[in-house]
Amino acid sequence: MYPTLVALNCLGRTCCINAATTARGMQQVGLLFVLSPALRWLYPEGAARARAFARYGGHSNTHPFMIPLFVGILLSLEEEIAKGTLPESAVSSVRETLATTLSALGDSFFSGTLLPLWALVSVALLLTGHIALAGFLAVAFFFALLLFRAGSFFSGLRHGMPVLVRLKRLNLINWVDRLKMVNAVLVALVIWHLPMSRLKPFPWDVYLLGALAVLGASWLVARLRLPRILLWAMTLGALILMDVDLIGM
């Protein structure tokens, strides 16, 4: 079993894994940075350590929220390799498949469902004047995320690959469909509480232009590969200019 300080060092480094993302290797450099304390402890001999680091020299990418579980499972496999109960090729055959599987789960449940749920609930609370409650919710979600990261890391570290069976029992994919229905209701509530929704007559032309703008932005991202951050910056700049013009009038 890994020393506590080594395990905590690896866990803490998972927060920095995307700091060195490259277009070719994606999280390759970051993953080596995360694993290095454990690999140095497992393999004090130079040749074995060099082979261990070389096993992670290729492309690697998974969802940031699933990184602790991913790293915990990899460290469990490395511990078995160091003991001689698994061949060194075991990591190479599992790493890419495991990263892709966890990435798909993270994209659908966290990025596609849970984060929009938090955002919509926060917007609804702010529109109704519950600012303190929205702040409390943000802090609660943050600490829940930290708890999930720590729990998933130590579960992967302790149980290895069998932890995926427990993850499957949570049935997160079906929860995605249910939570997206909740998100749809929240979108309707947010629109209802927007100040413009109380105008008479209702400004359908503004909402139509907004819908067309969202569709146009989606087309630009999909077909022209424009960065989404660039579109957000352009939109923010246009809103600032419109606000300045209105103030000048």
C-alpha cells in the first residue's frame, strides 16, 4: 500500500493535470506529473523506473472530474506490476480504453448535466433575489466535488479495476436523462423570471433573434471550428457596446 503522503501528493496533483495540456498528447505531461511521486516510490531502481515512466509517454485524455478515479486505478495496477502479479503490458492495454470510458461518463453526467443544473438553479435563485442561497449552493457544490474527487481516488487506489463494477451500479447514464428533464423545467422557470417576460406585448422578436444567434453560434463552432471562447468574447463586446450606446442616448 502506498504511504499516505505519496497518495495525497498524487491526489493533490490531479487538480493541475490540465495545466500542461498539449494538442498532440493532451494530458500526457500532466498525467506523468501526477503519477511521478508514486512511480518514484514504487520503482527505486533506474531501469524499472524508466520503463514505468515510458508506459505513460503516449496520448492520454479523460474528463477532469474523473481524473482522480483514473489515476487511482492506474496506481493500483502499478502496485500489482511492482509486486510481479501483473505484467508490465497490463497498463498499456487498459489505459486508453479506461480513459475513453471515464471521459464519456464525465462529459455526459458532469459537463452535460450536473454543471448546467447548478448554473440554472443559481440563475433562478439570483433572479428571485436569493443571492446568499446561490452563494451557499456554489460553495456546497464545490466541497461536494472535492469529496467526490477524494472518494473516487481512494476507491480506485484500494480496489483497482473492480471499482468500475460499483460505478456501473450507480447507473449514472439513466440519471442523465432524468436530470436533463429537470434542466428543461429550470430553463422555463428562468425565462419566466426574466424581466422581459413581464413586458406587454411580449417581445417575441427579441427571443427569436436570440434563438437564431444561438443556432448561428452552434453552426460556426461545428462547421468553421471557431473557439467558443472567441464567440463569448465577441458577444460580450457587442453587449458592452450596446450598453454604452444606450447610456449615450
